Amino acid sequence: MKKSSRFLIILLTISALLCSTSIAKPTGNISPELVRKFDRQLTIDGNSRTIMNAVTGTDLRQLTLNRELVNKHNDIFSMKIKTEGITDQNSTGRCWMFAGFNIMRPAVIKKHNLSSFEFSETYLFFYDKLEKANLFLENMIATADKDLTDRLLQKYLESPVADGGWWNYFTGLIEKYGVIPKDAMGETVNSEKSRSMNYIIDNLLRTDAITLRKMVQNKAKKRDIEAKKEAMLADVYRMLVYNLGRPPQEFVWRYCDKDKNIVEKTYTPKQFFDEVVGLDLNDYVMIFDHAMYPYNKHYQIQTSRNIFENEDMDFINLDIATIKKLTLATVTDSIPVWFAADVGHYMERDHGIMAKDIFDYESLFGIDLSMSKKDRLLTRALTPNHGMAFIGVDVKNDKPIKWLVENSWGTDIGNKGRWSMYDNWFDDYVLTVVLPKDHIPEDILKILKTKPTVLPPWDPMSDPN
């Protein structure tokens, strides 16, 4: 065969292959035939029509409610920590802060013989925003050599001053700025509904980010960059004052205790924390059930802080059975416990019940929603999106049946603001607790002395409450 003939055959073969590839139909699309197949497989009979009518006309939570569980439920707890009042974070993401204050309030009320007491969340909220703005601008300077599409920068730019936070955010702010009572700096419209304020500050900071990046890229002098950043922060400070009020440097706390004694004293915010609260914030440890990683290890999550000069959040990773054992011992000793969980699952709001089987979606639709805790974390079906406080427990035969939870959603949701968390809900949806060191065995505390494994900013546990 001549070379020209062989070349022609090869050319025609390649062309045929290319043509067959280009006209090949995709196999993953939804075709009209497939839709018709689905429709043929679905039989609408008396039973399925009843289900369809019920679903289209009824809230799914009412339709799938386990009324037998509701009827058996009671609000009796074998051990309760005495608390006064329910707080309300309103339309904000300040749960972590409210939960932190809620574990402090009982001691203040008892110590000073008060009928009620609440800290100023607005005061700490102000400095949280200011610190987050500063951290964001410093991050923009430090990463000016990276493209704006870089994954880490996209994480920074997503929400520069978001409301959410962790226990270490809370303690870092208190150590630096102290605390004040609510009547020294009350709520404002924008402290209770922060979306508009956040929108403006976030977009101002994104605009500032472009300016700072250009200055760094154009080799501007360090002092000029620092001066520009300071001017940007001054704008944020001014906006925070307009929205939240001016934080007091000194204030008078005047109260009347249960015995009708009137007490009055002048404090700075740090003096108020030291004298009125007197809690050693370094005496607490964060413990996680991070099922994606080995237990009995020390971890740290990159970028999980709100103050530039502070360390990122670190934690000991323990299995949920051990976490429950330690939490039970702490609550039983009348010590409230800060915790974070995923509140997007199986919470019945009218009665304040958190139970794994409170809704039965699977029976209604004939589906299987079972997943391991590890798989739920990996698929983002589980995140620590809300902070609350344990203030009691119901124990039978040395085992917890349900836990008493103090929330910060006001008194209209749940059982006048409190919730009953059944133990099976704890297993599946509680992700972290904060415990005092003297309630943690020494062999577990020693884990903190080991070098932590650093987790990336996009870890499922990285998103603050």
C-alpha cells in the first residue's frame, strides 16, 4: 500500500473518531424520556393522594411531629442551676456572646443578691466589630501578593465583620475591653438587627482592601500603609458609634438588691469584670467532637480568631461519650456549660424539645436520611451554627435522659426560652463544649501541651456560631 493511501486511511479514521466523540450524547442529563419514566413510576392512588394533599396544605414539622414523644415529655429535671431571666439576641448572630454571658450571670446574681442581671452585649459587640475590621485589613496587607481569587482571600472577603464567633472570641474581648452592665450601654435598632450595619461596613472594608493591596503592590512606605489603615479604622469606629453608641470608659453601676439595699459604685469596664464577675477566663478549655479527625489529639483552626494579636482557636478532640461524661460532672456541680451545636435539625419550637426522633420525615416520604456524624461534617450537613448554655440535667440510673438548655431567642420560642435536649440529640448535634480545667482529667489536659495539628480555614468547624 502506498504511503499516501495509508496516510489517507489514518486521517479518515481520526476524523471519524473525532466526529463520533463530538456527536456523542451526554449520559448525565435529564432527558424528556427520563422525566416520563419517573412519571410512569409514580402511582397516585388513594393513599399517596392523601399524603400529597396533607403535605401541600400542612407545615411538614406539624405533619411529621412525634406526638407520642410530646405527650410523654415533661419539664422536670433532677438537677437545675438557678438562673433568672431569658436573654434575646434578636436578629443577630451574637449567640456565642449571649451564651458566654449566660454562664456568667448566675454567679453575679447570687454574689450580689440580685433579682436579675444582664451584661451589655452591645458593648462587646462594638469592639468585636472593630477588632474584626482591624484583623481583616491586616490580612489584606499580608496577602497583597495573592490573587483575589485565592481561596484564603475569598474566605477573608466573604464577610469581613460577620456577627458570629467562638468562645475564644468572647474571652479575648473581655480580657482586652472588660464588660459592663446592660443599663450602661443598651441595645439599639442596629445592635438588634445587624444586617444593614454589616452590609455597609463589609462593603466599606472590601473597598479599603483594594486600596491597601494597591499600596503594597506599588511598594508604598510601611508608615504610609499603616496611616491609611488607621484612617480606615477611624471610619469604622465612627460608623460603629453611629450604629451602636459610644462605649463608656467609665460608668456608675447603681442597683437595688433583694433586701432593698441600694448600692452605687463607679467602675471602668475592666474593673467591673475583675470585681463583679471575677472569673478566670484562662481556666476554661474548648473540647470538640470533630469526627473527621482522630480523637485524643490537639488541634487548631487557622484564622479562627477576631483579634489580630491573639492566637487562633485550639481544642482537644474527644469522642462524644467522654464529652457527655465530663459535661454531666460539670453541670451536676452547678457550673453552667457553654456549648455549640447545629440547631438546624429536629427542634420542636412550641414545646422546646430537641430530640432526634421528634420529626419523622423518613416514614412520610419513604426515604433514608441516616448518616454518620463524620459524613454529616464532610458534606456540610452539620456545622456548629449556634451557641447556648447547659443549665441542668435529668438523670436516671446514673445516665442523662435530657439536658436543660438556656437559649438566647427570647421567651416566645421554646418553653419560655428554655429547651429540653434529649440525650440522643446531644450525641448527633452537639459539637463542642467549654469546660473548666478542674473538671477535666489530667491525662486529657496533657493533650494541650502537645503541638496542635493545624486545620484549614475552610474546615467544617471553622465557621463561627
